[in-house]
Amino acid sequence: MGDERVRKLTCSAKIAHVVLSNCGPLSPSEVASEAYISVPRAQRGIAELADRGLAEPVCGVCEDREEVYALTDEDPIADPSA
């Protein structure tokens, strides 16, 4: 986590990031289920990632008609050379 914008993420966003990195793309409710956190907390974490350009909605809607999110290619955490 060398990038300054990543260091400043909230715990919710860091949790969402780890889940998306390992299991994504996922909806907020799927992130919540994987991480054993509440759906609102997962939604806040994903919203923060999206606001910072670390995640983006992708084509696809899960059963609950939620937006599905994936990490962006510019994500410094996902790039081990960064």
C-alpha cells in the first residue's frame, strides 16, 4: 500500500478492496457477504473506492439488481510493481 490515496482509505474501503481483489467483480451485497460486514458498510466502502478512482461499475447486475463493481486497472494495490 505505497500510494498515498490508498493509505488514506477508511477501513470499510480497505475491506471492500481486499474482497474485490480476491473475488470481484461483485455487488455491494456480495462484498458484504464475503467480508461478513453490513451491506451499508460495504456500500460506503465501494463508494469511497469509486470516488477515488480505485473501483468502477462494470456491466452486469446481480439478482438484487445492484451495480457490480471491479477494481480499476490503475489500482496501485493490485499492481505489485507499484
